[in-house]
Amino acid sequence: MEKYGAGSIVVSDYDPNWPTLFEQERSRIKNALGSFALAIEHIGSTAVPGLPSKPIIDLLVGVPSLEEAGQRCIEPIETLGYNYVPEYALWIPGELFFRKGPPGPWTHHVHVMQSSHPRWDARLVFRDYLRAHPEAARAYGNIKRTLAASSKDDIEAYRTGKDMFVEKTTAKARAWRANAQDQ
């Protein structure tokens, strides 16, 4: 069992300061990586207004090459107070993962991946769908709160418990986007 570094998993009510915290960190990361960062997106539940979340700002950094990112991004991001977590490549292949904050609770996660990676699009369309569909965001919030209570400090159980909702909603989101593009 992978334990959550902060003890029990806590899902907090939405904080309207989360977008500001994202923008501040986005600016710091952009300054550190320069033009190598093709895009920096706010993802995860803190990116969806009204959605309860673990209070961790997730940043998705798009780069042209993951291999080159391994050479060019680790040190500059660590200089900003992040810890690179290479063992997460087993759980989330195709990206470099960093977290910031004391050894739990963490305040920020940075996911560095090629913007051409299929998971890049999946994360953005899922976020955009939840932003546009408050009923789906409410359902997701309810699942997150239930899982946090039942998982205690087992972060793997918490993540796995969300998988079915995320997969189904991402499929709906892709159809929603395709329909919107056809009109």
C-alpha cells in the first residue's frame, strides 16, 4: 500500500484562491524553463471551479521531448523547491513528476510530458468537460469525498477508485468536444 504523505487523505471545499496559486507557480516555472515549456496548464480538481479537491495545485507542462526534458527540466524545477520523484514513472509513464511542499501535505504537483502524448489531451478534455458540466463535477466531488473517507491514507486506493469515473467521463468529454467542433 502506498501511503499518502500527509496522513489521511483530505478533500477540501473549493478554494477560489487556487487559480491565483496556479498562475503564480505557472509564472515561476515558465521563467525557469523558458521556451522549452511549450504550454503550462492548470489540471486536476483545483482547476475546476466549485469542485472539492485535495488542496494540491497540479500543473501540466508541455515539452517537445521527454528525453530532453530529463536533461533540461529536473534541476531548474528542483531549484523552485520541488522534489523530482522518478519512481512515479512506474505509475505514470511518459512524464516526469515533481511535488512541492513538506513531506506531505504537498502543495503543488508538476507533470512534465510531451504535449503530443495522448494523456495531455485526456487531462485537458476531462478538465474542460467538468468545467462545462457542473453536474458531472458534483458527481466527481461526491466520489472523491467518499473515497477519501474510505481510503484513509491509502493513496493508491483513492486514485484507483476514481479510475472508472475518469475513464467514462473522458470518453463523454471527447464526444462532447467532437460534437462541439462539428457544429
